[in-house]
Amino acid sequence: MMSKTYTVNAFWDGEAKVWCAEGVDVPGLCTEASSIEALMEKLEVMVPEMLEANGLLPLGEEEVPFELVSRISAVAHLNG
């Protein structure tokens, strides 16, 4: 049986210079890291922990698939 894929949204906070992540369907998940790679490492631990803490981790699951959806905004400047 295919496991549910959980969604985590991330955005770049240019002022703090960190990636911030919040769980869309992972209650209580909120973390940050200096790089997207470091954020993924944290999420690989935190997603199953938060699901378990909220009683949402299905019994017998050995893997918890999740998708990280990232967003970054910028301003382009015109010459002249």
C-alpha cells in the first residue's frame, strides 16, 4: 500500500538569511536552516517525530514520504 506523501512548505527569509519550513499537514512542524540541504536533513528527522507526537504516524510505517515545496522571492532592477 502506498503511504501518504506529506507536504512541507519552505520560503527564504532574506532578512534572517535562513530557509523557514512549516508543515502543511504535519501539525506543529516549524523549523529553519541556513541552506535547503540542511533544512532537508532536519525535516527527515522532524517530520516522522511530529507525526508520531500528534498520533498521525500509521502503525508499522518504516518510511514517511514528504515533499518540500520551496519559494523564494526577488526583485529585478532595470539598468538606467
